Amino acid sequence: MSSFAVMLIVPFLFAVSLAGLTYVLMRSTFSGAEQYTGSYSEQMARQFEEVFMFVPPQQIARMGWAAAVISFIAIFLLIGGFSSKTGFLAGTLVGLLVAVPALYTPKFLLRFLKNRRLLKFNLQLVDTLVNMSNALKAGFSITQAFESIVKEGEMPIAQEFDMFLQQTRLGVNFSDALTNMEQRVGSDDLSLVVNAIETARKTGGNLTEIFEKIASTIRERMRIETRIQTLTAQGRLQGIIVSLMPVVIGVALSIVDPGLMMPFLHSMSGMLIIVGVVILIVCGGLVIRKIVDIDV
């Protein structure tokens, strides 16, 4: 085979290989995007319904894509740009690394809403147990005690108790409905209440006294948790400040003296240093979180 033929075949094979790789990557990307828009969005929509927020799956998908695009553009303009090839590649790479987690913004939002809802539920549970105990003393049944809490309409505990009552009216076993509510809420305090109700129904215990003791236990535990949060507030604040200092200084220098920061941001060594700083900040944040996270 002549050298001229070899010179033609090698670029041709390289072009075919590059085209095949590009096709596979594009197909995988479109497949992942379709799965994100379809099954992931529907799954997140069902999870939002658990906190009584009815968001269409299409809206969740738009929220994720918008967060990813905004994150990519912001990082690309901050770190990269079109001024140099290195800056363009670095901005594109870091932008993609930030945009991919941004796609899961609905999941992070859902976790925040669940935690806030759970905290509010636990705070309401203490007064609810006292009210249910008084209702039982007045001669109400356990179901009527639940109904009295629903009539007060204090969210979110009234929503959860109303869902529990609706399941019992539709033929779900009382114990199964309690278990469903316990799994749906995910509260350790509610687990104590559910176990106490089940034990009292089987052994004939006095629910009024049990509710009052559980309310007292929960109230004391909340007092201790509040005390711990107060004592660890300084450590958590120091961790936040130390973590944000490199970011604030970097942004400030980029605004005040871009001629100093742009060469650093557009260089490969600068990118490696930034990645190392981000990894160290994340590791430090996890360590501080582990230290101040004290179970009561």
C-alpha cells in the first residue's frame, strides 16, 4: 500500500471514529435529558405531593433546566470566556461540572421544604398531644380526638391527620393508616405516638397519661436541642464564614482588578487550584457539620 493511500486512510478512520464517538455522546445526552424530563420529573412531582404541593412534572423539569443553564452561563462568564482557547475550555468544563448538580435543584428544594415542614410538625405535635389528651378525658374516642385536631386547621399537622382519617374512612385498617402516616411524615416524635397508640389499643393502657408523658418528653428534648444549637451556633457561623471567604475574595478581586485574576482563572494551574479549594471547603464543611450535629 502506497504512502499516499495511508495518508488518506488514517484521517478517514480518525474522522469516522470521532463521528462515532460524537454520535454516542449525543445519543447518551439526549437519552439522559429525556429520562430527566420524563421519569425523574414525575417522581419528583409525586414526592412534592407528599408535602401537599402539587407541581406539574413539566414545571419541575423547566426549573431544573433553568437552574442548570443559569449556573453554566454564570460560571462560564466568571471563569472562562471567548478571549482565549484555554479560558473557553476551562469555563466550559467547570460550567458543566456546576450545571449537572444544578439539574437536581428541585430535589434540594424538596429536601428543604420537607425539613421545614417536619420541624413545624414536631413543634405542633406537643400542643396536639395535650389537646388530644383533654379530648379523651372529655369522653371522646381516639378517632374523634383526631377529628378535633383536624377541625382546628393548624397546618401541617391537620393535613396529615386529615389524610389519616380519610384512609380509615376508605376502609384502610386503623393500624395501617397510622403506619402510613408515620412513614409519610418521617418524624421520630410521631413514631413514639404511633407506638403508644398501638400498645394502648392492644393492652388497654391509659392514653391520656401516655400522651401527656410523651408531650413532656418531646418538650424537654426540644429544650435540650435548642440549647445545643445555641452552644454550637458560633462554630457553625465560623465554618460558614471561613468557607465563603475564598469565594468572596475571588469575586471581589475579579471585579476590582480583573487584569490580575483573569490570567489566573484562564490557566490550567488556576483551575486545578480552584478545584482543590472547593474540595477542601466541602471536606471542612462536612467535618464541622459532623462535629456540631449532636443527637439528643
